Amino acid sequence: MSTPQEYIEANKEKFIEELFELLRIPSVSTDSSKKQEIQKAANFLISQFENLELDTVKKFDTPGHPIVYAEHCPHEDRPTVLIYGHYDVQPSDPDELWDSPAFEPTVKNGLIYARGASDDKGQSFTHVKAIESFIKTGNELPVNIKFILEGEEEIGSPNLVPFLEEHEDLLACDMVLISDTAMFAEDQPSITYGLRGLAYMEVEVVGPNRDLHSGVYGGAVENPLNVLCEIIAKLKDENGVIQIPGFYDNVIPLTEADRTAFAQLPFDEEEYKNTLDIKEVHGEKGYSTLERASARPTLDVNGIWGGYQKEGAKTVLPSKGNAKISMRLVPDQDPKQIAGLFKKHVESLAPNTVKVTVTEHHGGHPSVTDLNFYGLKAGAKAFEEIYDKEVLFSREGGSIPIVADFKRVLGVESILMGFGLTSNAIHSPNENFAIKDFYRGIKTSARFLELLPEYSS
């Protein structure tokens, strides 16, 4: 009988081929024309679990895209780990900026280039293969395992929380394992213990009932795009401080210990600027780049449009302008409250010459995991053994809203064991994932499961 680690080493090519099969499926959740592709991706995962002959394998239909569930729980006296991931992906456009087709996995310089390679098909698939390494070698799973893989993460998981609440007993566990974050640096394993929340808004400013000739009407009729830009400019001051009344009321300030921990992380600001091809960093005055990017709230325009945008010139005074704006939140900010404050403030800034509509799209709560949690310690030990390097603990600027919901509904901590890198270009052209980290991810997951019983006793 071989060990799980030996099985992983012997089946590397098979694992890559299977991952490529999953990556070829354009399971774009934001595109209604891709519903069949979403189903195809879900069915692929169902077949993977059925091949492992787990206790339960089931596809749950939702008002949106399906949720794939699987479990194998042979123990009454050992921890139960719920593994969460998502099989939906972002759109690939602009496709012309990809060096190779987004849904045809291509390997270059040890990297897999494909949409979903890192976010989140490649990372979540590591755990499927880790479970396989026990079952196919005849080794008993060291702990109980449950999987929940959704197809709507990239659209805010609208049906996942109702599913959690409806199936609380089915999903009962001791912790949630998630691989949808990044390591701090290449070959530097890290565990994310904090995530920012999110409030995502849209602002529409409407002026005249149609586009107007800017020569005939310019100077006499309000330009909605001008108003929109003026409103946006007033949302932050010159020091990067957000000007929405009440925005910072519930923000928990960084402690000296927090700031010391950030300062100890091996961060090279010059390299950071060079990688992004920028001359200077920018953000809230009084905080370091790492603090701004992961532990302080933000407000950013994600998109702005209106008027004539095609080739050449068209002298038009547009009838309306739109912008999408996201706010990243930190403990203890509430996304619903922040959305309300944003709406009230934007409406107060609008002159009577236009009509303003503020729409809340989706949001999520911030979260912080207890650093003394035994599951976190087992995860750190597994990382150290596989990567042969001490693990760092960091907070991340992105949002995984479901983490706070797992805590609220199931009452458990989440372990954010990311194997990707911030340089993986997730949500962008040429998304990639290192082959070595795909393999090391599988090995780390398997080792984590082996170590967990020791740390739980």
C-alpha cells in the first residue's frame, strides 16, 4: 500500500490532465448564455466525487446555478472539515489581451495560463485530489470530509447563504477549509487570517431626456457626466480619507501589535511599484502600503461610462452617466449600513439639475480568524513540512463574504489556505497558476488532514 504523498507524486500528469479538462469549461456565472457550461462544470465535479465512491454525492439545484455537495464521514470522534470552493469564473474579456485562449490551458515557464487556473478551479481542485490520494491508496481518511462547491461566487453567491441556512444540519462541521486566497510571496507559504468585507454600489445620474448637441445646449443644460465626476471627486479628500459621514464609526483601529506584524512581513515596496509600473503608491495618509491594502477600508470606482465612446468625435451632451463603486470594509463595518450611508451621502451631493439613482448590488461582511484556533495551527504545520519554510500570517484586501456567513450560520472558523499568488492575474487577461503550487497544494491539503487529529486532541 502506497502513502497518499507517494500517490500524489506518481499521478501528477493525471491530475494536470483532469484540471485542464475542468479549465476548458467556460463556466462564466455572469453570462446567462453560459448556463449549460455551468452545468457541465458541476457535472464534471460530480463525476470526480462519484469516482471516489464517497458516502454522499449530490447536486443541489438553486434559483441560480447548482451547488455540488459531497461527503465522506467515517469517524464519530474526529473533526469534520467542510471544504468550500467555487467552479464559476470571471468573463475572459478583453480576449485580445490574452497571449493564449482563455479556455484552452497553456503551460509556459511552469505556469498554467487559463481563466480559473487560480481563481478558483485550480486551487479548490487540490483538495479533491488530496482526498483521492487517501481513497485510491486504501488509506483511511484521517478526518471527516464534506465538500460544498458553488457556481455563483463571482456574482456574490446570492443562493449560498439561503442554502447554508436551509441545510445547517447537513453542513455541520468543526471548521471550513478554503483555498481562494494567495500566498504572501512565491515559495513563501502564508495563511490569511483576515479578509475585508464589501459594499458594491452603482450610481446613475440622469439629466435631459435625450443626448443633446453640446454646442446648442452646452452651458445651458447640466451635463450628467460632469455631475457624476464631481460627486465622485467629493467622496475622498486629498489624504485618501473617505468623506461619507459615519463611514469610520465602527472601524476597529489597528493595534500596535497589528502594525508590528505588518511591518515584519517581507514586503519590498520598490519591487511592488516596479511590478505595477507605477512611480508612487497612493492611499490613506498615515498607513503603510500593506495596511492600506488589507486592513483599512477603501472606496474605488470600478467603472464609469456615458456619452459617446466610439472612434472619432461626436459633440454630444449625454443624457446620463453611470459609475460602479466598491467599498472594501474592515471589522466591524456592516455592508448594509455602509451602503445606506453611501446612498444618503451621494444623494445629498446631487444638484437639483439632475436625477440620481443609487443601487446596491451586493456585499459581504469582513472576517478575522482566531490565530489560536487548532485548525489554523495544523494548517501552518502542513505548509511548513511541504514548503520547508516557516509560515507567515497575513490579512488580505480581497473579500470572500461567505467566510463571515460560515461563522454566523455554522458557528465555525475558516482556514484560508491559499496556494496562488497576487501576481496570478485573477480577473484579468493571462490568469495563471504555478504547476509546482498545484502539486504542493495537493500535498499540503493531504498533510493537513493527517495532522488535524493530533492538533484537535
